[in-house]
Amino acid sequence: MQWWTLVSGDRTASNQLTAGIAEIPVGADIPERGHTHDAAEIYFFISGAGLMSVNGEIARVLAGDTVFIPEGAEHFAANDGPEPLRLFLCICP
């Protein structure tokens, strides 16, 4: 996965917001488990197709979809499509 930080407390005057773009390449492994944050998060899928898991519930995602991830929820996005899966994400502590 590649990650580009757009806004973050260590780069901008924002201590309450982190935002960036992530790209999951074609053929990347689908994780067995996700990760968690101590803050809510939003993923907006820019391009591609894949899977989104939130607390063990898996759903198909496509470009234009938005997913809300509650604070503490175990989650991951995975690319099972024919092109890179790109998403905008925002974490708000």
C-alpha cells in the first residue's frame, strides 16, 4: 500500500484531523485481520473495486462509495479488482 498524507498535525496546523490518499495495488494480499484507531474514520473510494471489512462484516466497494468506520472498529480495505484501489481517508480524533 502507498500512502500520501495531505493534512496531519506533524505537517500542517491541524491537530484534530488527518487526511490522505491510499492506493492498494493489484494483487496485494488480503489481510487476515484489520487494524484499529482510537478515532472514527471515513474512507471514500476514488477508483477501482475491492472489499471493505469493518468488525468482520465484509462488503464490496466501488469508486464513489463511502464507508464510515467507528472508533475502535477493526477494519481493512483490500483490492480484488483489475486496477489499483484508491481511496481518500479522513481520521478525526
